[in-house]
Amino acid sequence: MSGYGGLVSRAMAYAADAFLVALLTGGTATVVVMIASVVGAEARELSRIVVSSYVVFLPSVMAIYCALFWMLAGRTPGMAILGLRVVRTDGRPVGWVSALVRGLLLAYLPVFALWLIVDRRHQGLHDKVARTTVIRVASHEARPVIR
């Protein structure tokens, strides 16, 4: 471990992940609309409902995306680029409950992350509740060794 992840690197990682999620969900919504325009009027109405609910469900998609990556790899793609990893406060990997709680709080209440500015371990309130922290990892720790 090289230290705790700070506000700028964590915000950049989250922005990269949010862009990826928005791109994927936006692409999915576009495909739904295109298919519905070919199928008929009822499908077009359904597609309007799906696309209008896009804004409501986008934070849920972001929370699930983050939680899955944190559980499986300890980091999202954005975090991997910036050399960050989420771990429990005792240093062990994040479990599914902590990952889901952390993801939901971060997606729906991102302002809670600002607490990391004043915390000595750079934990946002979502980290405190989920008992996690974000650490910087050395470049040799970030990549698996192939022998």
C-alpha cells in the first residue's frame, strides 16, 4: 500500500466509471428505441417509458456496476487506471454487503464523499458506513504477475 486515495484521483476514477456506465446505458436505451420504432405503436410507447425512466435508474445501474467490480476485483476500471483499490478498513477484500451499501450511498448521495477532505484516512461517509477505505497501490501490485 502506498497511502490513501485522495479527492482528485477518486473523483477522476468515479467520473470515468460514470461516463462508461452512461455510455453503456445510453446505448442500450437507443437500441430499445430503434427496435420499438420498427415493431409498432405499443412498443414505441413502452420505449418512451423505458427511456424516461433512464434518469431514475441510472444511479442504480452505477451502484450495481461499482459493487460488482469492488466485490470481484477490488476496483472499478476507472480506479484501476488511477491505481486505486477499495478494501475493508482491516485491509481485507470488500464483501458483497459492504460493496452494495457503499455503491448505493455513493450513487445516490455523492455529496457524502466530500467528508474525505477532512478525514485523516480520506474516508467519505459512504466509506465510514461500509467500513471501507480507498488505497493507492504500487504499479507492480496493480498488475498480476504472469509466469
